[in-house]
Amino acid sequence: MNGMDTPPRNIVVILSDQWRWDALSCARQGSTASTPFTDQLAAEGCRFINACSPSPSCIPARACFATGRTPVRAGRCGYVESQPWPYRHTWMSRLREHGHQTIGIGKTHFHPMRARLGFEELRLYEAMQRDPGVASDYHQWLREVSGGTVQDVALQGFPNSWVPRPWTHRRDWHCTEWMTREAITQLERRDPTRPFALYVGYHRPHPPMDPPQDIYERFLAVEDPGPRIGDHCERSPEVATGASNGPRTCLRADDLRRARAAYFASIAHVDEQIGQLHWYLHRTGLLRDTWIVVTSDHGEFLGDHHRWHKFSLHRDSAGIPLIIRPPEGEARGITCRTPVDLSDLGTTLCRWAGTDLPDADGRDLTELVHGAEDPARIIHGEHAHFSGNEHALRDRRWTYIWDSVTGEERLFDRDADAHEGHDLSGKQPAELARWREHLAARLADRPEGFVVNGALRSGSCSESVSAAIRSGRDPLDAAAPA
């Protein structure tokens, strides 16, 4: 059974921000995560254990998610702000064209800030207010209900800090709970003659680390195994104080414990809200005919390997949760090992709506949701950041990472080393050569010169944002400059 065999069904997509792949209690990877409501969705559907971000930072990942394209064909191979989103086709626009009422709640990270890209209704949260004179709906609402006395922590200089700032105000004023209420309100106001496609973009657990005080205290009391440090790591200088947001920051033990507790508490808070949405769908009878997707745009190092935040193709940064719960009676408790990424979701969502997504690169995941596997599939990811440019290939077992600037290589066997702590590039020469050949074949036609005479060549970097995007054109527009 798939989306083309039945009338269009309702769709709920929950895209949290910076939720790492193993931060699910059902993942059983030794973290302190507590996610009972998301675990329930996994038990009622399919969990993809090898899901990844194709370009692990907010903007390029979301462009791939919206368009179903690879980073290079979406024109975004790295994080660059304030560039247009001129895409001719997104999964939201296609679903709206084919009869779905499309509703967007929360974070989008589009530019300009209130661009809709196919959302018929939009209730916006953005942590970074970059368009002068334009405010997100949440911040306008918070000013009104609090009389201007309460402010989002993200607007107080902590948008990427590891320093916890627990929320001590009314719980229902927190942005995470506001998004859930807005989602339910929009469903209550929906057109009952049309199927709906609801997107909920929770900003947390992305910093600021501001979970409600009671949840934070609960996680402070939990014994945390602490970060994992691989044999490929270089230790950064110790940082004693300060609201650091550096990607190589090493924290003192107490600071590290508090930061990690705040992160897992933020996930628990999001999980509670997922439970609220699930309960609303259940008690209204909508759950019987609704697809639910829970995922994230990228992961978070969280101190593992002496690193924080994202930007890397390492699993803790690029790996994401992905759970798909079909309408009732179609699949239950399936674990899929096939590697997938966010570009697959646009294709899949359109298929459920009985249409397609033009120019997409992703594959339809519906058969995998119902128990199929694709043992031959290999996915490619890339990200240009700071002074580096990583490319990665993944199959069901191996991860190969190559920095196209420095030429550094890493090879990991995830069956034996789920957290990619032991670099095998110097111990498995035949396996390393096989993956070099795979990547060279993938990059052979790229204009950056990643491949010369059939072999990988270091010293080149992906263009973070294409010339077409900068000019306001879709990168696939034939009139756009090459």
C-alpha cells in the first residue's frame, strides 16, 4: 500500500532543530534521553536508524527538506544567511496545488522571514530577527500576554550558547508550548472538506538551552555517562567561564553536566508536546487517516569528541532521528537500516498526496516504512564550513568522510562503533580505497575540481551558496547563470 493507491490523507510533519540521532530512549544508545511519546510513534510505525542530514546546518538542510534535492542542486552546500529562497517547487507548494490545506507553525528559516513557499497558513517563530520591521508571531504574542515583561532567551544574546538558561516563567508562555497550541488551533479551524498537511517546526533543542525549570532539574539529577571521545580527536583549550558557542570548546565538568542536562531536558519538553499533538489527533479521530513524521534538520555534538554544535558529517552532527507513523493498521514497530536523508521526505510526502515533486532527487520511503530494505543504497552528504569542506558517504554499515580542503580521511564501521569513535582509515586500506572510488565517481562531474584523472584531489571547496540563489533564481532554472 502507498500514497498513490488511496485518496490523499492528512499529513503531520514535526521537524525539530538540532536533535541528534541517538537522543531517543528507544534508540538505547546509552544517552539520558527520555522520549516516551516519540517512542510510542516509533512503536506504531517505522524508525530509520541510519537517517542523516544531507548538509548539517539549518539553512542547507531545510532547503534539501523543502525541495527534495541534494545540497548542490538546491544551491546550498553550507550555511549562509539572508539569501533568497526562490524555489519553483517545494513539497508544501505541490501539496497545496493538489488539494491539501498546508499549515506552517514555528521555525522555517526561509528568507525573507515571512516567505511561505506553499504554506497557506503560517504562524511563525524565528529565533533570529533579521528582517527589520518584521517580527515572528510568537514574539508579538509574548509581548502582548506578558505586557513586555518576558522575553525569549534567544533574543537575549544566547542563540547558540551552551550556557543553560532555564525557563522560570509560565510554562505555557514558552515558545515550544506556543507552537503546539497554535498547531492545534489551526487544526480546529481547518477546512474539513480538504485533507491537511501540518508542519510544526520546533526550534528546540537548538540553543538557547532554556527548558522549563522543573524538567531541567529532573535531568540534573540523572546520572549522565558524559561525552564520548574518539581516537581521532584533538583537545581544545579548557574554557573556564563565558557564554561560549565555539565548535571546539572543552568545558569544565560542572559546566558540561549542566549543558548536557539542559539539552536532554529540551528534548523531553519537545517530546511532551509531540504527545499533546498525538493525543489531539487520537481524541478527534484524525489519527486513523494521518501520516506522522518526526525528524530534525541536523544533530548536535554535545561535547562528544570535544566538539559542539553541527557543521560536520560525523554521525553525532549529521545523524538525525526519523520516525514515520502511517495511518492506523498499516505498519508497526519496524526498524529500517537503509540509509536515508531529508531530501527523501519531499518526494515521500508528495507521493502520499497523490502527486510528485518536480526536480527532486530523493526517493519515496513508503515501501521502507512497510518493512522493505535497500541494502545497496549509499547516500552522500556535504557541508562547506569555516576553513573546511566535508563530504561523506554512508551505507548500512560504513561511514567515509573526506575533507576536500585538507585531504583528511576518516573511515568508521558503525556496526562495531555506532558513535564513530575509532577511525579505521589507517587500518582498512582495501575498504578505504573502495570508498575513495565511490566518492570520486559521485563527484566526478562537479565543477570545483574535486576529482582529477579519476582520483580525489584536495584543495577545493564547495560554493556555499550558488550564483543562482544570490541572483534570486532557482538553481535549476535554465536562465540562471552556471
